[in-house]
Amino acid sequence: MSLSDFSIRIAPQPQSVISVTPTIAPLENLAPQDPPQPEQNTNEAQSAPNEEELYGRLPAQPVLEAPEGIRFDFNDGLRVQFPETGGPWHITFRDIDTGVILYSQDVGPEVYVTSVKKFYVKFRLEIFHKQELDDFAQRVKKNPYLAGDEDQQPKPFFQHDYDCKDKVVMIQLPVPTIGDTLGWFPYVEKFRIKHQCHVLAVLQPHLADLLRKQYPEITFITREEVSECQPYACYYLGLFFKGDVDHQPCDFRYIGLHRTAGWILGVDPEEERPRFDLSAKRIIPDPYVCIAVQSSSQAKYWNNPQGWHDVVAFLKDMGYRVLCMDRDRVHGQGLVWNHIPHGAEDYTGNRPLQERIDIIKDADFFIGVSSGLSWLAWGCHVPVVMISGFTNPTNEFYTPYRIINFHTCNSCWNDMRVDFDHFDFLWCPRHKGTDRQFECSRLITSEQVIKTIKTIPAFQKHLATHPHTS
């Protein structure tokens, strides 16, 4: 197995390393840094840009200067660029937190080296003059005892330990989807607080507008502005499939859609709600419940044909107005189209997210699927009834009103043996084309959902204060 297969190489010499293969290219072949290519989890049905356009491109040349014309930074993991003349040198990458040597190699002029790992690592960069190491090796041959004498060992002429305090760090999360960004963004703030750095957050404008005033210490920029910046470090938040452990420490399907951001940024992965402006006065005086039924893939829908009809009818019998907050009144592909439920009031439309928040925040509770508006409702501190069978409950934020039927096929989204196909609206990796397709949500009954609704304190209070309800 080669080193590019992430094998561990252990040699008998004192300089044994856990080695990774660098990216090496002549300086004249360098282009602006190619951003990673994550998968998109389109939590709400909307048009997304091509994947290669998601992340802004950083300068090809590292932005920090070291002696002898060497440049480095942490904008694509740790990257180091050596000048056209000089050397040869010996370069070492260390993980300060684990004490592991990640890379140790002789290099010459016109060499460009990057670490394989692109997520947060507290790197130590050491650069030696190769001749000094060679001279020491010759002395050790004559006197082996010198090998263990630290005072005699050559010292790097340049050493830099990662420390972003008071420096500019860019965190890119420009996906257009609501749920992903809202789930990830609290970890951006955790990173800023932990490191006391200046964070540039790359967001879609409609999401930046929602969050900017709630996170005044963070600077929000667009993807187009990335190329104008020269940050100390840059990290990419996304969902990386197919066994990618270069852009994330472990596959997000193990740890949850939102908590993966904490792992990528090296902060506490404990979930935290995004901050919203909840100061608007109540708009609707009547008791009401908000629902959202649409999503970007049929697997995310509640596919029980009677489900929404029964639940909406039940809520109306209980004296509630039922407001459908989806963007699209009708959504689907090909021969499959989904409509808002009969009896629900049509509050759909491509309205600003703050307008939706101003309504959702005063609902007694919210009922939705694994899509962006459920994450929005969670940030509004409203009880969320989440109906989902294709994801495992660990995938989303915790809610005591999570509904899943474990007697059926379930949790394929978090199955490491399959990869989600973003281009197949009818994706069902285990049972597509059979009678069992989408059984994970088809077999979630309206009775199960109604029983869960009855446990919500706000619902119980509503019944106590509205005795006219049946």
C-alpha cells in the first residue's frame, strides 16, 4: 500500500514519521488554489451553483514570508513554497497537539508542498539546511552517542507554530442551502472565541443578511471577494463523501451533519443553536402551528399518503391554524410532484428568511422534515417535530419530538456503504424500484405523529386554555 493510501510508515530510525505524500509542483505551474469539491446536502429545494463554484479561490502563492525567500501559510492545510534558487532544505510538518511528525523530507528549489489534511491541525513548520543535517549524520556515524544529545542536534533555521490569535482566518461555507449553513455557523463563532482571531465568513448573501447582526465580531464576505483576501488560514465547511478524511477528520455520517463543522474546525462539537433576531412583535394573534413539507429529494419527504392530511385535520380540530411555510407550493421532478397539504394555509413564497422567522418564532410548535426550515425553527427556540426516516436521529439537532420508525428500513443517508446521489430525485439506495421504496417515511403513521404532538407542553397548555376544542 502506498503512502497516498494513508498508510502508517514506521521506520527503525529516530526520525520515524507517520508520513503523507505532499503535493509538489514547479512554481511556474502553480495556478490559483483549487478549492475542494464537497457534496451538497440541499436541505431546501432551490437552485444550487455548480460545485466547482461553491468556494472562492485563494492566492496561489502562500501569503507569509520566511527566511531565504520561502513562503508559507495555512490556506490549504499547511503549504510551503520554496524559491527558484537556494537550498537544498529539509522540511518537517508536526502536529503539535498529538506530537506526531506528519511529513519529513528533503526539498530543493522550485518546490511547493502542502499537507494532505486540510481541516484544522495545530501545525508546527520546521525548515533545516540539509547540509547541516548531513554533517550531523556523518558525526553520528563516528560517535553514535551524539544521536541522543539534543544539544548537539541541528536546529531549524526557521520554525513556526500555528497561532491565529489576532490574525485573519477565513472560513468558507458558501453553500446556498439553509439547514447546512445554520447548523454549521455556531461552530464558526466557537472558533473565533477559542482562538481570538478575526474571522472572515464566506456566505451566500441571503444567509449573511440573516446572521450578520447576530454575530457582530465576524466579517461576512461573498465568494467573489475571496480572491482579494490574504488570510493566515482558511477552512472549508462541507459534506465530504466517498471516504474523504482529508477535508474532515472523520466521515460526517458518523457524527452528524452539523457537528462535522466542529470537527473540521477543531472546536467543541456540542451542538448549539444559531442566533436569530426574535424581537419582532407577534403577527398572528390566533393559536397556530407552522409546518414545512417540501424538500430537495423525495427521500426527505413524509411519503405516507394520508400523513399530512390527517395531522392537519387533527390540528384544526384542536383549534389551531396551520401555516405552511415552504418556499414552493408545489415541488418535484418528472412525474412526481408534491403539494402543500389540504387544509393548510398557504404561507409559501420566496420570502426573506427573517420574515419566516417572525412568524415561526410565535408558533406553538413546528412540524417538518429533514430540511432547512426545520433548522430555522430550531434556531427560533420553537419545539420541532421532525419526521424523518432516511436520516438517523444523530444526523440532525436533538429534539425530543423526533419521529422515526425503526421497524422499517431507515437511516440510509448515514450508511457508510452508500453515497447520496444529489442528481437522483428518487434516490432510495436499498429499495428503489420495489414495493419498499421510501418505506422509511411511508410507514411513519399519522397516529405516531399525533401521539408525539400530544406530548408537547405548548399543545397541552393550548388544550387547557381553549376548552372549546374537541
